[in-house]
Amino acid sequence: MEGNIAWILTAAALVLFMVPGLALFYGGMVRAKNALNMLNMNM
């Protein structure tokens, strides 16, 4: 049971790190004036 909880917490931490990283990645692919809009769309 403890292994399951540890795995769920690890997966949740990876997702929490992935979302802002993906937002910054997509923000870097658009023009500077559209970057803030792209960041908001990913959140």
C-alpha cells in the first residue's frame, strides 16, 4: 500500500513540473507579443 502512495505522489510531482515546462516551451514557439496569451492558455 505504501508503494502505491509513493508512486501516486511521484507521478503527481512530475505532472506539476511538466505543466509549467510545457507552457514555457509553447510560449517560446510564438511571437513575443503572443507569449503571455500562450502561457495563459496552457494553464
